[in-house]
Amino acid sequence: MDGLFWLKLLPALLATGAVAGVLAGLLGVGGGIVIVPVLVFLSPLIGVEVSVAMQFAVATSLTTIIATSIASARAHYQKGSIDLQLFRQWVGFVFTGALLGGWLGSRVSGNVLSGVFGSVALLVAINMLRPKGLVLADNPPRSWLSRASIGGGIGLFSALMGIGGGTLTVPILTLCSFPMRLAVGTASLFGLTIALPAVFGFAMAGQDIQGLLPLSLGFINLPAAFCIALGTTFCAPFGAKLAHTIEPKQLKIAFGLFLLLSASKMLYRTFF
């Protein structure tokens, strides 16, 4: 595909990145909740085979999350909304889960990935849209086993879904009475922890796969990732600023609605 093709696709990719960047900073979701469905939709239009469309979308999304998470986490850190102690306690488990998720995600079918994406996102959306948020504990779990299972699960399922971790980290922390804004900020830093090992797995496992676009590194398409990352990096700080001006209740509703929409699209793709 020549440069003219990418030039025509550039506005759509930049717009996707811009929306994803605002959501990353606002909701701590790494932008993948928007990027993955959009890339799946674009796949047949740009020549990606259906059999690898979901892997392409997840892997490319995770690549953009590296840049998005850095920009978003930096903005939240400047506002003091990252719990570094909790991050240090969970980071090793999240990293290990994401590494496993990147390996698994490159080997299972696209329907499995879209089913995981839709199912997990739907459950999280339902919880976030409850009139009264469910609270299970007064503090995040402190035992080694609890942190290993929860942190590892966040990394694993986030890597399989192509998201930055906020989709799972934020509701899990709010279930433990963690302040919403602090949960969003801390989740943005976990996005980087998830994206790096998961991207490595998709890049290594996707070598010599047929049906992908030119200039791909494994399942990752580099031009698409670069264009989207431009939008996310530029707009993530703006989203982080909005997170400190919107009421926590409104923030939870917005988060839940976006998840509900994305989950519905992915489940429809899985079963129909």
C-alpha cells in the first residue's frame, strides 16, 4: 500500500487517537476501549483479513497505549493523583499477567478475544452504572495471594482485550473504597506496565502471519499505531485535566456508558 492510502486513512486514525487520548486521561482506560472496536471496524476496509482482525486491533491498540499511558500518567502525577505505594505492591503481578496475556492473545482465535472483551467490559459497565456503587472492602487487599490474583488477572485480561488496565483497575479499586480520581490516576500508570510485555508477546508471535498490512511488526501495524499515538499523546493531558473538574459520580456514569457501548459491539461480533 502506498503513501496515498495512509494519507487518506490519517484523519480517521488521528480522530480515533484524539478521542482515545481524552478518555485515557479522563477515565484511566488507556484508550483501548475505543481503539480496539474502531480498528476491528476498519479492518475489512483497509485489507486486514477477518481471521486476524482482532489480533491486529488488540496488538496495535496496546502499542499506542505505551505512549498514551506515559502522557496520562505524567499529567496525573503532577496533580498528585497516583498512589505509588499501591503501584509498587501490584506492579510485578500486573506485569506477569500482561506477559502471559500477550502470549495467549496471539494464539487464540479472534472470536475468543472479542468474547473476552465484550464479556468483561459488560460486567464492569453494569457495576459502574449501579445507582449505588458496590463496596466490598474498606481498603485494597494487602495479602500476597490477593495482590497476585487480582494484579495478575488485571494484567492478563487487559492484554487479551487490548486495553490499558483502567477498565479493570478502576472498578476493582472503587470496590475497595478507593477514591475515584486516585484510582484513575494509578490505573494510567498500570497501563504502561500492561502494554510493554503484551506488545512484546504480540510482536514475537505474529511473525510471518498472512493477512496483515505491510509495515507490520508481528500483529502490530506500525503506521496505524503511530498515527493513533499522535492523537492519544496530545489529548491525554486534556482528559486528565477534565478528570479534576468533573464530579466523581459523573465520571463513573461516563465510564460505564462507554464500556456498555463497546461491550455490546464486541459481543455482537462474537455471536453474529
